[in-house]
Amino acid sequence: MSAPAPSTSTSTATRIVIAGAGPAAQALVAQLDRARFAGTITVLSNRDDTPEELLELALLPQVSVRFGQPASHIDAANRTVATADGMEFGYDQLVIATGSAPVANPVDGAAQCLSYSTIDDAQRIADGVQEVARELGRRPVGILVGTGAAAGQAEAVLRAKGVRPIRTSARPAAVVPAVVSGVVSGVLSAGSGTPLAASAVVFEDGSSMTGDLVVLAEERVSRDGLAASAGLRTAAGGGIAISRDFRTSVPGIWAIGDAAAFDGVRLGLLVAAASAAGACATELLTAASAAPVLQVAA
């Protein structure tokens, strides 16, 4: 009678699936790549566009970006994610980074002014103030629209740059293009191509407020619709509840960016996307190294 074939131990490649393709998701992929993550990364994009940064990440050998295939359902027991078009992906670790969405429809002309929704917007606003001040030759007058934590943070950024903002909680009907030296301006860009051509707001009753720049810091809600399918705990005000290490209430599932909430606050208002991604990447790598070893018959 022959002896049984010996068995050898080998670890399977860890599969990380990221639901979402915004700044937090992009930063996480970049961090994992820098750390030379040896497994596979699948990004399920819930975005309608294909930003250059995401296209660059899609070229990485271990990364697969599924454009236009947002995650729609999580089977936590079997560790699979289904997309809206019926595709199914298995995972060892799942990261939800679906971001947030504005509560109300965009204000007419909002694309022509600055906005503040996460802490990452602070530098962009600071750069915008500096550019407008250089154009005008003086400290600009800022109009700040919004209430809540985001508006409070935006006000702090403006004041730190020497701007005393005129703040209003009333939602305008439209923002109005700026006029610089008698010409409608559309050239100020705050560094990243974001136009700063708005200098006034008009309300429904016809009244208006005029300044040199407009910052919208309106209420947003976390895109946490995946939570229910996986049985994840959510915060009372919205957002997937996470611990300090970005773990959710279900093993193997993590959340970063504005989809997550820590202590009841949207994570984007607490931690920059890159910082959260770096810390989460470290946790994911630790989890991957601690994964059970698969026994394979020789």
C-alpha cells in the first residue's frame, strides 16, 4: 500500500475589492501599490466619468478597474459583491469608498465657485483665496453659503487666509459670474482647473449678496446604501459606522472616505483622504499577512 502524497502549504493571493472610485479609493490603490501589495485589487467604479488618475491606476498589473459597474449588493457570508449589471466578485477584504452626495440639487452656476465638502477641500480654497487676492491686489471678500460642520471648517480656512467671510444659511437660487476690470472673468482657476468666476449670490426673492468669491458648503449625506445588504451598522445621521482602524461591524469589510462615519461624523470632515487611505492600507496588509494558509495536496 503506497504512502499518501505529502501536502504543502501555500498562501493564495489576497483579493481586495474596493466599492467606489473617488479620491479615497484612488488614494488607497496608490498606497497599496507603493507597499507592493502582492494580491489583486478590483475597483468597482460608481463614477460616470473616467478621471486621468483612475485611468493611470488601471494600468497597474495587479489592478482591475470596472468602469461603470458600481457595487449593488454584498453577500458578507460568502464574501462576494454583485454589481448593478449582474457581475459578481469574490473578496477576502472589501473596502467601501462610495463617498457622499449633496442633499439638494446643485445651485445654478455652482460650477463657477468653490465648494467645501471634505477636509481635502481646505487647500483648494486656500489656493483660491490666494489667487483671487493676487488678481485683485487686496484681500478678497468671501461669501460663505451653508450650515453645519462643513461650513464651520470652510469659515476657519477663509479666516486663516485673512478673509472675513459674509456667511448666509439661506440657499441661493444662483451664483453670479465675477467681473474683473469690467470684464466677466472666467480665467481664475485655483490651481486644478476649478473656475472662480463667481462673486455674488442671488436669492429666490431677488435679493443678492456681493463679494469677490463664493464658497458653497452645503449639507451632504454619505452614500451608504451597501450597508443594508451586508448588515453593517450605520451612524444615526448616515454613514457606515467604523472603528479607529476603519473596520466596520462585519469582519472583512472596511470603509473609508465620506461613505464612512466615525463617532457620528462623516469621515471626510475628520481625516484627509490620503491619510485615511494610508492607515487603512496598513491595516489591510496586516490582515492579508494574517490570512489562513490553504493546504494543497502535492
